[in-house]
Amino acid sequence: FARLNKWFVLPINDHSDVKVPNFSFNFNFFLHGDNKVCASVDVQRHRYIYNLTNKDLERTRSNS
């Protein structure tokens, strides 16, 4: 997983045939009282996020 701002996402490889679920997670923890830790989890769907490789960067350089 990679962190983008407050969200944790799972980037995929553009060259891979395996597609993973496109969910992102946001966790918040806080204290309630003297000894209780509460957590909230926010889950959202998003578009696929891809890992950029050197090959991708070279391809953009050759196109410009």
C-alpha cells in the first residue's frame, strides 16, 4: 500500500493482467475517556492508481 495524503491505496502495475480492488482507506484513532482507543475507518472506491516506472517516463520523454 502507498499513502496519498490521508488515504492508503494499492497501486497496480500497468503491465499486469491482475486487477486488484480499487478501494482506499482512511484511518482515524482517538482516545475516549482514560483507557479506550476508538478507531474510525473510511473506505471509498476510486479509479485505479498506477505505479510509474522508468519505462513510462522514457515513453513520455520520447513523445514530447
